[in-house]
Amino acid sequence: MNATQRHAAIAELDRQGMSSREIAEQLGCTQRTVHRARAKRRADGDDFTWTGPAPDEMAVERAAGGDQPSDLTWVERHAAIALCDQRGVPARITAARLKCTRQTVYYARSKRTAA
């Protein structure tokens, strides 16, 4: 697969909502290659903006409730952190419920307040 074909494949998988990690694994390239292809498309005037996949609401609810998650996506983890914050759950307990660090909880909170 040459560079032009790889960039076209990345663009197509991007439009399907796949993350850069998933695209890189499927195409056998690095995440950096995916990020560079996205930057090149933006520089060439492609105004397509990647949006994250929609979270599975049941997985978010279970994770926020304390049921140990098997494999949350980053979108689901951030939604579960937001739900725990709405319920007044401390960062230490939220981190333990979601199997992540407190720093991850603080980071998600800061990203949410910045937006």
C-alpha cells in the first residue's frame, strides 16, 4: 500500500468514527502516521472533523455505579467520570470504580470545564 492509498484508507476509516489507535492497528501503521494524515487533510482544505463515538449508556451507568468495567472506551470513561461528579463521588472513589488513576479523573474534569 503506497502513501496515497494509506491516506485514503485513513480518511475512510476516520469517517466511520474509528479512533487513531484502531485505524493504526487495522492498517498496520503507527498512530503518528494517522495523525499526520489527518493534519495533511486539514492543510489541504478538508473540513471533515472527527467526532468521537457515542458512549454506551449502560456501560457508563454500570461503571459509575461501581460495577467493575471490562473495557471502557475513553468516551465512556469520561462520561462515567462526569456522572460520578454529578452524584458527588470523590475523585479517589471514582478512580477506584473506573480502574484508573486520580490524575485521569482530574484530567477529565479539567477537559470538561474547559469546553
